[in-house]
Amino acid sequence: MIEIYWGSPLSFVSPAGEVQKFGTIEQAAYWLRKKWPVADEARDRALTRIDAAMHCLGSVGSARRAFISAASSAGFVRDSRVA
């Protein structure tokens, strides 16, 4: 399997305080399908855009933005700690 580069990893803090790092579009897709805490319109939009990007029918940037929006909708906040 070839992993699709989607930019620098995204780190989010869950509502429970756990930090999760999303380094590939495949990891983001897995989380949205299997581990996402809410099933809402933002999640569905992110899944659609990620699937399109993975099949070269949409942009990776659009998928990434949709994922960030879904994370925000689910209560995640960007991790602002410096590595």
C-alpha cells in the first residue's frame, strides 16, 4: 500500500485530554471510520473528501481542511505544544 503525503502531521488534543497525531491520510480515514467520537455532517464531509483524495478525484488540501473541521466539530483542539 502506498501512503499519500498530506503535509506535516496534525496533532489534536481530545476532549479527554489525550493527544493524537495524524501523520497520513490513511490514518485520518481509519479514525473517522472506526474511532471517531461523533457521527455528524463534518465527519461525513471529511470522509467524502478523504476518499476522493485517496482516489485522485479531489485535492489532499481539501481533505485535510475537512478533517480539521471534523476534528473541531468533535471537540478536538489543535495541540500547540512545540516538539
